[in-house]
Amino acid sequence: MDNDDNNAASRLVNEHALAHQPLADVLAFKERALAAASEGITIADARLPDNPLIYVNAGFERLTGYSADEVLGRNCRFLQGSNSAGETVDEIRAAVRARRECTVEILNDRKDGTQFWNHLSITPVCNESGNVTHFIGIQSDVTARRRAEEAREEALKEIKVANLQMKTNLDAAARLQRELLPVSKPRYAGMAFAWAFEPCDELAGDTLNILSLDDEHVALFLLDVSGHGVPAALLSVTLSRWLSADSERSCLYTRPAGAGPGGRGVASPNTVVERLNREFPMTSSARQYFTMVYGVFNTRTREFRSVVAGHPPPIHVAADGGSRELTIGGPPVGMFADAQYEEQGLRLAVGDRLFLYSDGLSEVRDDKDQELGRERLAALLNDSHEMPLDETLSGIVASAKRWCGRAGIDDDLSILALEA
């Protein structure tokens, strides 16, 4: 026998038992049952004007603070106060007029003036002729639940405001980062520069730039701060200031002893990187470091001198075909206080290209968890040698995004290039 059968059998047994009890005992039992109910129970006479109450149980007295003697003969609307919602009151009135069931939640007043949320259900009772003779009301105090819901709604509103403020701040920070990217490309006869940058989040840990240091020197750098989010972005912005050609704090120049205003020279790449390593040490509280490539191209001699600090080495694509990586020159910046960085030189022929990029580009993974890899990246760059430099970079970024497919990128994509 399933639960429905058990319940049906129990009802039959109970009805049979009550049917064989004296009427007075049955009525007394039902009276005790109504009185023991924790909910407030009322009965209103629908045959009399204004549907007065003819019965309230002890649960109603506990809930409202009114005794039976104070409310019998009155319409139950006395519980409604100035804060009872008008549309809910109208819904109750319409249901009573139409002689139909109604369930609402309404803010009511107790005798002592305190308020409570009342889950009220009104059910019409018909006689043998089908005419409504009474209304049974069942009332439950749901104040705790409503207050919890209101507190939750208020908390959600506060979270929404905080999220909006955070998004506004992140958008402002992202705009600042974009403003630190190259605004214009240096103009030197026979040379071309290009860059592509696509952060994986609102804020990026990568940054890059192309800077004219003087009439014949161009600096190129690309760096990648460890981690993501606000801490990485803050360090990235700070480093952009240190690597600015206009900033007084710039570390791209040397000032010989006794030199007056403007008496400065172009700092060698290893001098620049070693100074950054001293100024930005990784600490126990801020476990941040960064990798970078920093190089200076001499437009007169066509030599590119650079330092690679824990970063993917630049890729050199020769004009007559073929590609190779430059050698690695030292550990990430900030990781070791006494780190030494080896400088390397490369003389570019006319038509040669040099590409600096972040590991987000070479380490994108497909749905089989396979990296694009540096060899594939070098092959793509070599195969696109006949294309304009800007188109080559946009094509490389598109290829990386196709490689990872629907999973999307999980690191910043950055690439910087020059063509001699």
C-alpha cells in the first residue's frame, strides 16, 4: 500500500470513529483542535452585514493580542493599519464580494501597535444549496521570513551598487592602461613599427611601448607582471611610468656626473633592467615579479641591443626567409636581488622583422590542452612575412584565438614588432 492509500485509509478510520461518537463529543474535539492550532483561525458569518467574526481561536489571540471578546461581532479589517498595502486590501475585498478563495500577505497591526506580516488565506464555506454561509480565515505570522527577504533584497541592492562602483573604477583603470600604450609610431625612413594588445580581463598585467629616445635610438619593451587583476595592473602602470621617455623618473637615460639640464644619454638595456631589478624587489608580502624584453634599436647602425629577463625570447624573421629566437638573458625582474642580465646585439638587414611577445600568445591551449607553442608561432610569423606588419600582428592574434576556440583566452595577448 502506498502513502496515498495509507492516508485515505486513515481518513476513513478517523471519520468512521467520529461518526460513532456523540455529537457533543465530536464538537468538543473539533473545538479543542481549533484552539490548539498555532495559526490564527477565524470564522466570519457571510450571511450577516459586513461579515462579522463569530469565532476566533487561541492562536488568533496570541497572534494579534486581541481577546475573543474584543473582536467577535467585528469585521476582521480592524487589523489593517496605515501601512497595509491598498492593492492587497482591494484584493481581499474583491475576493469576499465574489465569494471566492484568496491568499495574500499583508502588513497588519497588533493590539499593542506593533506590526506583523500576516500570511492570510480566506476560504468560503457553502451550505447544501451551494450558497456561501461563512468564511474561514487562517493567519500565520511570516514576519521573520519577510524581514529576511527584505534584508536580502537590501543586501543585493548594496552589492549591485558596489559592483557598479567597482566596474566604474575598473573601466577607469582600464582606460588609463590603454592611454599608456603607444599613441603614435616613431617615424624613421624605411622602418615600420606595429603592436597588438588584447587583455584577457578588464585590467591587464602586460604592457608595451615604442619610444623615440633621440634622433637615432628607438626603445621597445614588452613586459608581463605575474598574476592578474588589480595588483598586476597597478605594477604594470607604475612600470610604464619608469619606462617613459618623458617622465622625470624614467630609467631609460643616464646622466653623467656634472651634466646640466638635458645632459643625458641613452642607457644601455642591461643598465635599465638591472635598475628595475633593484627598484622593484619581490617581497614576502607582495610576491610580485615581472618578465620583460627591453631593447634599443640604433636606426643608423641598424643594431638592436636587448635584454631578455625571464621572458619568451624575441623572434627574428629574416627578409630572405627563416626565423630564429634570440637567446635568453636572465631571470625575471625582482626575483633575485643580485641578478645579472646579459645584453645581446643583433644587426638587422633591410626587410628583417623582429617580434617581441608575451607568453599569453604562445601558451594558448586548444580543447586538447595543447599549446600553440613558440615553434608554431615562429612559423606563422615567417609565413606572413609578405603581409604588411599591422596585418601580420592582427592575423597572429586571430590565430591564437582560433587555437583556443570557445574556451577563450586566459592570459593577455601582447605582441610588438619592428621592420628594418
